[in-house]
Amino acid sequence: LLDDHHSLEFFVEGTRARSGKMLRPKFGLLNILTNSYFMKRVENLYFVPITINYSRVLEGETFPLELLGESKVKESLTRIINATRYISMNFGSIYVEFIEPISFK
């Protein structure tokens, strides 16, 4: 993909714990990209930091209960199918901010 000058999207932070705490970053794809630069397969890499914030999330009602010790409801295919009714609901605003691209050179 890099050889053909395609853009790649990935999230270094990987995931978050249910408590909101950041988990260890996942550097696998970042290592592959930087190795491509050091092996001179690409002339340069540009990283575009992006923040995505929500004013309200789907788990907004159940998550506080989990923090108080209640069990997290297990995910299943049935729950995903039933979740389609939430698609038309208003979950507030999404804020996306693109930061100035950072050249790897």
C-alpha cells in the first residue's frame, strides 16, 4: 500500500479499558511503517494526528453501573442486531480535529 502511495489509518493507542484508562500502545503497524522508511521503500511518511470526541456515547447509561461493580452485558450477535434501533437516535455531537501533518523526515 505504501509503495502505491495509499493512505493508511490506524490507532496507536489500540483500545481503552472500560474505566477509560489508556492501555499500552500498539506499535506493530507503526513499526512496519517506520521500517519501510528506513529501508528506503518510501521517501517520506506523514502522520496526521486526529482527535475524535463525543458529547454522548451509546454506553452512557450502562457504563456508570459497571464502575459501581455491576457486570458488563456480554456482546453477542443478537445484541448487535437489536442495536440497529439505536441508529436513528441522537447521540449528541462528534468533534473531529485534524492536527498539522508531521513529516517523518
